[in-house]
Amino acid sequence: MLAWAHGLLRPIDESGLGPTLDTWMRHDARLAPTAAELCISTTAARKRLTRIEELLERPLLRPPSDRYELWLARRAQLLEGR
């Protein structure tokens, strides 16, 4: 499970976009609260998430979304760090 999680999230972590993904997931995939917490515009948040979609080759901003799979992968990584 951890190998899968690390493999899935490696492009995001290497790009420095991990905090954006984590914030977006924490706010239940809502752009406005994500942007507010990151102190950026909603347009900038959308651009970052679009970049994450490109890196992962998975949809996030339009259905069907892969956000639950990403949540599971990130959760596995966090539990590993305990």
C-alpha cells in the first residue's frame, strides 16, 4: 500500500504542489477555501490543481474525480510517518 501511495504521489511531492493538494483535500475539494488558506486567488488555486491533474494524468476538477484515491494515498503516507 505504501509503495503504491509513494508512487502515485511522487510527481506531486517532487513538484512542490503537495501542500496545495493537501489543502484542497482538507477543504473537501472546494476552491475558494483552498485559495483562502493558501493566500492565493481561486484562479491561481485552479491553475495549481490543473498542473496536479497534468502530473498525475487524472481528473480532479471535473467528474469523475480521483480525489478519494489521492486521499487514501496521502493518508497512507501520513500514517507511515507516525
